Amino acid sequence: IGSGLVGSEMCIRDRIYGRESALEEDYTNTVRGMYISGIFDNFDGDETAELPNCADVLGMDIEIDGKRFSLCEGEMISYSRYLDIRNAELVRKCVWKPLGKGRVTLEFRRIVSKKRLHSLAQTVKIMPEDTGMDVRIITGINGRMTNSGVQHFSEIEKRVRDGKILQYMQRTLQSHVTVIYNMGFRYFVTEGEKMCCLYPKTEIRTLRRKIELSAEVRLKKGQTFLLEKIVDVRTSRDKKSVGESISEIAQKSMEAVQENLRLGYNRLRDEHVSAWEANLWNRCIGKIFGGSEEEKRAFDYALYQLYAMVPAHDDRMRLAAKGLSGEGDKGHVFWDTEIFALPCYIFTCPEIAQNLLLYRYRCLEVAKKKAAEYGYRGVQYPWESAWFTDGEETPKLGDPDLNTGKWDKVWTGLI
């Protein structure tokens, strides 16, 4: 998900280790985050608007014979985790041995689709190596997330649609942006290359700010359990949603999940990879003459980040100082971002450069207003901005002085 695995609109990230995207299972003191371009909320009048931490749609608990899968428990025989920047796919593979149990191979994959901007797809594959095992996976939509303890959402609705699709809605408290999630599942049990007539026992339950599914199956040695999870995320602020009712947006979201479930993870991944190839690697070929392999990989990674983070589809949004990588700088756009980023887009993808400049054009009215507040004619762009109509979003106060208790001023927000 970009500094997290990312498509064009969403980013999911685990920020305790600065790793690429959140692990499926949770750990003590981790901070999980999902951020969507263009959504900001101001929890308190003394604060500034920030990217709210949306519901977690990737987390899952996995139990093997009643033992919770964890990197901190049992014996990890082999482990690999990598972000395939060529295909924008996050992959994790490991062989794990719970205490007193046989070995089990787990494989995780996920994408945020470049082809279908609202869609995420995730798989987990579980294969007992030595003996039969009871496998249980619990996963769903978790609306309990916060920004360092600040909750930006009220819960609107959670329910099951079409008998099997989890639906969850939440709305920001101040900006009143509704976010709609729909989640569907596919299950497979195979033995070798043959499909087994074995289906997991499933149960859906609702909790406070949470809706989840539990899937249980008994596997024999040599059998494999594959769970595919398909998610669609839409908001009332999406450009194509303007003028539509929440129920209309929710219906489109559910229909998108139904279609994506028919396609399945592999086909969604193939079209995502093709779109990524066409939109980035076939257009942005860079070369460092005389550079080392490490420098070339770093160059490609920088390109990946620039194209993963930019909201290329909407001229009401712009590349933030830290993209969608987390709560740093609150997701704000700084006055000088173009100095660093715009040249790359001008030479490789001018339509993105045009959208970024159109964002500045949309900010002209608030820039004139700020100049007038300080007694000037003309324009004075905010040091930090968020949604294009909101104006200056630089915090006016920083951290308090530990000795006096007085708040330090942030001068860039006051001049």
C-alpha cells in the first residue's frame, strides 16, 4: 500500500516498524492506519483538519488448532515479506510451527487495484505440512480505529447484504463525509490440484463499531485452505458520487463487490498489474548511467512512490507532504510541494501535472482571503492546506513547554 501498499486512492500502513503496510494479525502497541485521499476532519476547533484513520479492512486473526498465529509465539521456520513494486503486490510467506504442533505454511497476498480505484483484494492460503489441523480465520471491518486516540467517525450502519456481503458505513464528525465499505469472500479447499467438496463453517456477527466473519475448517495433511477477501470502499466525496444519495453509492459498492467476487483475486490482480504497467512502467523509464543495482532499485522505488501516492484521478486533491503514509503532517499539502514533485509528472505524465496545478487554481479564493486578512492585495497561499476550500490548516500551536505549561506557537501558521 505506497509507503504502504497503494492504488490511487487508499493506503493501509503499519507504522510501529515503518514497514510497508499493515500485517494481517495485530500486535501490542502497533498503530494500524487506512487513509483515503480527499477526506479530512477537524475533531476540535483548537486543532487543524487531518486525514482520519478509516476502518481497518485488512486485519485478521488466524487460529491453528486453537493457537493464535503470531510471530511472537511458536517457532518460525522460514519467513519472507516483500513489496513487488513492479506489480504493486504485497506478498508474505512463512512456515510456522505452533508449540507442540506440526508445521503449517501460510501465504498472504494483497493489492489495492490500479484498474478499479475503489477495490482491494486480499488472500490467505493455509497448508498443513505434517498433520491435520483445525483452522479458523476471523476477519471483517473494524471501525474502532483512531488518530492517536482521536475518533473522527460516528457509526452510521452495519449489516449483511445479499446474505453474505458485510457492509459498514461511517461518517466524519465535522466534515460530514460518509465512507461506505462492502466486503465479500470466496473459499476454496484443495488437495493437490483437485478441488475438495469441503466448505468452511461460517458465522457473521456484529460488535461495537465492528462487523466480522468467522470461517472454520478441518484440514487433512496435504489439503490447502484459501480465503479470498474482496473489498470496495467509496465515499460521498468521490467525484463520481457527487449528487448521489448514500443508498445509491452503497448499492454501487455492493454491486462492485459482487462483480469482483465473480472475477476472483487472480483476475483482479492480472488487470491491476496490466494497468500498473501501462500507467507507470511503460511511460516512466529512467536510467542512472554508471549507477549500482542498489541505486537503480532506489530510483524505481522513488517512481513507484510518486505514482502510488498521487491522486491522479481528481483535480480537487493533491500530493500531500507525506502522501498517504500515515498521520505525519496530518496529510496536509505544503505550499512548496510542486518544487520537488511536479517536474517528474511534467516529463512523464503531464495530465497528472495539470491536475496538481488545477488544485492550486481551485485554492485561489482562499489564498486571496488569507492575503486580505494580513492587509495585502493578491494571493497568499496557505503554508499547509487540506481540502481545497478550507484555507490555512497549519497548526497555530505546537507542544507545550514542560516548565511553563504554555503552548509553543507555530509561526508558519501565524504569518
